[in-house]
Amino acid sequence: MELKRKIYDKFLNWKNEIAGQKALLIEGARRIGKSTIVEAFAKKEYESYILIDFNKASKKVRDNFENINNLDLFFQTLSLEYNTKLYPRKSIIIFDEIQKFPRAREAIKYLVQDGRYDYMETGSLISIRENVEDITIPSEERKIKMYPLDFEEFAIALGKEVLLDYIKECFIEQKPLEQKYHAEAMHLFREYMLIGGMPQSVVAYIESHGYFEKSDIEKRDILDLYRDDIKKAAKRYNSKVSAIFENIPAFLSTHEKKIVLSEIDSNGVFSRYDEPLFWLDDSMICNLCYRCNDPCVGFALNKNESAVKCYMGDTGLLVSLAFSENEISSQQLYRSIMNGKISLNEGMLYENTIAQMLTALGRKLYFYTQYNPEKHRNDIEIDFLLSNESKTNFKIHPMEVKSAKNYTTSSLIAFKEKFGKKVEKSYIVHPKSFSIEGETIKLPPYMLWCL
């Protein structure tokens, strides 16, 4: 089953604008469909293509990069090895899993300058020290990030294009969906929350006609693959990476949802965990969300690296990581969550999904808290900080996520009072219909992709 991916349009823009000047590097976590969509693009948009998978490339292909000073011989060898004729300006060469052979990435400089063909690279962990320490990173390379299917892509895969158009129309007109369509859209969102956006999980769910267990089997295979990656790739600190990874559900089940190192390491301090956290972030297995100490000055400038939330990059994987196979196989768990019966776990999944959707929109994740020493607790807690992204007139858009229909907005009110005119508008993501109250926009989660 072929899944429609929006990143295809970005590939077309690259081909039409700068393919002769720069290679395109697609970064993303393992098993999100990078190789599939890149090969589909090459088949459709070029007269011929060669895909070199460095997981299994032959010694002759690898040794061929010694011929980079003789490109006629280099291309002749590739053409013979892959039994494919290459046509100047009409063929593309794909370096798949480029992190497995950094030498090929370094060669991009000379290959692009030669100008005969176009080049795409796919990879994960491409910034990890051991994958770049012995090479010169080419400037003739443009990077884009690829994520699991977002909510819009998931809905398209399930044949819900008409509903998506209606959601978009209502968002533009700033009005709620009719109640029956609101219920349908919330059901679709809950499906996305549980299935996630990993292509194998989505396809298994669709082809089994909505059987959650088939999806779960695929997700557990991916989790095992990630565990193997952690053992192999994070050799110097794999135990720390593994400890954080396995405890993500526990962290997200707490009220503050922050990583608490003392729970996994009696000597745990963030200075000893900077590389493990970087590894999880760079692998795109996780989406890290840092506390911003002073939102007024800019989020990145005031990032607190000792206060971090670690969301799973895909919420469907979080479901399978958090619950046992026995809980999943009975279908009871999925039934309960689809019906909104497990409030604590639903809140964890709900917030993780919003983090995933914001990340897919290209947003870096930040949160804000203010501790009140008199009350011995936080009296302001903002789940996510967005902005208008202006350099000259910077404005803050705080966002709170509410998984229940009944909630308070005291934190949001206190935040707006504290930061005053710096707050342009606020968002509450909740399971109720769209509404606007003053400067606060109340969004159902299925509208978030429209921002």
C-alpha cells in the first residue's frame, strides 16, 4: 500500500530549483519511510536512478569511492554494478543510510560540482560524533527533516479527505464543526493517537480493517529495532540512553512530565546525560522539550538544559512502549482509550501527540513553569510555548493541552498577567469544539495541523 507523503512536494521544489547545485539530505528516525518515498520519487521524476543502500553495499561499491578523482571510472563502475544506464541531467543517484558510510557523504562535494547527475541522501544519526569526525561536511548539501505520518497524512491514508477539507474550512472561518462531524474528527484523532504515524503500523491497521493488535505487532518490531540501535550506536553511553528511553512512559505519567534523573540513576546529573539526550534527539526517536526561563527574550536563548521533557517521536510507539502485549492483545486497552476511560494514560498520550504534531509543523518544543516557594509547587505551568517567529516584534503564544472536557485555566491567566503585552494570543487544545474567548483560541486537537 502506497502512502501519500507531503514531503514529496519538497522534493519537487528541490529538483526544480537547486538540484544541480546541492544534494538533498533527508534526515529522520528509522522506519519512517525515507527510503520508500525517495525511491518512489526517483522512479517517477527521473529517467533512471541508482539506489545505493549502505547497509548492504558491496565492497566493490564502497571501494569505488577511492575513484572519486576519476569520475568517469566512478560512474562507469556504479552503472555496471547496478546494471543501470545513467543519463546526464536526467538520472539521480541515491545514497541510502548515508550514516553507515560517511565517506560517501564527503564525496557529495565533488559529485555535485561535476554536475552530471542529481543526488539524494537518506540517514539517521547523521550528526553523531562518530559519523562526522573523520569527514568534511559538504556545503553542497541541503537538509530537510522527515517525520512519521502527521495527522493530515494519516487521515488521507484512511480516506478522510472530505473531512479534512471541512476541518480546514472551519478553521479558516473560525467556526466549530457540526457536532456529528466533531465526533467523527475526534474519533479519527484518537485513532491517530493510538496507531501513530509509523508507515508499517498504519498499513497494518488499514489492511486488517481496523484491528489494533496488527498495528501493535509492527510497532513492537520497531521498538526492538530502536533498542538494537541504542546498543550498537551509543556504545559509550548506551546504558544511559536505554535508561531514559525505557522510562519515557514513567516520566510522562507524572504531573510535570519532566525527566527526573534520580529515578534512574542515584548519581544522575544533567551534565553526565547531555550526550545521551543529544543521541535521542538526533536519532529523532524522541522530541525533547526544554524549559524556557524567560520567554520574553526568546526561547532558545533562555533554554534550561537541566529541565527537559522527553516525548516519543511517535505516539503510537509510546502506546506500545507503555503497555504490555497482554494489555494490547485483549483490545480492551484500545477500547477504553477510544472511549476516553483511562484519564491518566490518556493525558500522557494526548500531550505526546500534540508534541508530535507541533514538531511535524517545524516547531521547536519549549515549556514554561514558575515555582511558588510559599505554595511549595508550580503556580504557572504552560505545556508549550509558540511564537509569531518575528525578529523585530516578538510575541509569545502560550499553549495548554487539556485531555479532559472540564479544566481550569489559572496557569494561562497568570502567565498572561506576568508577561503582559508580550502575549499576543493563547491556545487551549481540548476535546471540545472550536471556540474563541477574547484572545484565547480553543482548538480541538484535529485542527492543530491547520496552524
